[in-house]
Amino acid sequence: MTAVLGAAAVLVLLLLAVLLCPVRYRCRADRQGGMAEVSLLGGLYRKRMIWPEPEEVPAAETEEENASDESEPEAPQPVKAETPLLLDGEGHPAEAPLPAETEAQDEETKKPGALAVLSFAWDNGTIGIVLRAAGKLYRHSRPKKLRLSGRAGLGDPMQTGVLAGLLYAALPGASDITWDYTGRCFDVTAEAEGRVVPLYILYIFGGVLASGPVRRTRAYLKGRSPQISPETA
């Protein structure tokens, strides 16, 4: 028993160590596509995604697939059995009877519409909880390094100047764009690097899912009447 508890404690410590290890991310995007990369455990695990994905099919494989498609005849499609037609006493088609229990169950599990769910979530404070959690996620995961480079212009000097001023104010020190005040162009490359701690992300999501208003909203979304009204949430 002691050995089992010791092994379980070691596994828990290893899991906590992994969750506390920062996950670093790096992404790049331009007009031709982009790239996103995440690394864990100091680069021991690395995953990269590139879009659009290159599609390269060898010509020999394509010719073999075409030849096999031409040589093999199409298999006959199975014939589906028709459902027997129900007739009433006078020989007219009759609808299949629907049990009363099924009708009552459908009424109980009828889900509310999107506007009703949004109104319920607004009244009981779910939207506020989600927005505060989104702010925490942004502050934690925002890029530590952000760089915008390239050339851009809106074709109008005043509009281009306003856009440049807004960008310099919103992202101070991140913009290295050459502005074209007379022409219209957009050839900008965005690069970002940062890191997140998985345990903190799980802590935020767990707090949102465990809160009372969110649990009642999820129950309302599934068609179940919550135990507490939105006014008392």
C-alpha cells in the first residue's frame, strides 16, 4: 500500500511539474500564409503548423490511381428496403402513432433559443464572469514580443496617417511599417512570441465552469430548468 501511494505521489508531482512548465509559442503571418509553433519542456517537444499546407502528389501515384479507377468496375449499390405503408380502416395512409410519453419528454427537453440563453446569461452574471476570465487569459498569454513590418497604405494621406497614429498608440514600439501616403497597398508581416503556463489556464477555466451562474446557464442551455432564478444568482 505504501509503494502504491508513493508511486501515485510521484505521478502527481510529475504532472504538476509538466503543467507548471511554460509552453512557448511563436507565430508569423503575411499575405502568402503563416506559421505557428509551440514548444514544451525547453524544446524537447515541438509542434509546427504551416498554412496553406503544401499539396504535392507524385505523378506516378496519380497515374496508378487513375488506372485502378478505370479497371475496377463500380460495385452495385445495395437496395434499401422500403418501410411498409400503414393504412387505416378505410385504406388511406395513416401516420405512425406517437406515444404520449415521447411527446411529454420532447416538451421537457425542448432547448431554448440563442437569444433566450444570452438574456439568461446576462441576467445571472455569466457574461461578466466570462469576460473577466477572457481578460485574465489575455493578460497572461499576450505576446512578449510583437513586430509588424512591411509596407501599407490606404490611398488617402489623412486616413493613412490616422491608421498609423492608432497603431503606434495601441502597439508602441511594435510597428516597423513603412507607410505609403499616396498609394494603396498592404504587404505587412506580423510576428509574435510569448508563453503560457498550462496550470494557470486550467485554473481560470476551472473557476469559470465551477461558478454557480455558469452551471445554471449550462443547465438552462440543455433544456433543464435551473434551481435558482437569475435574479437570485
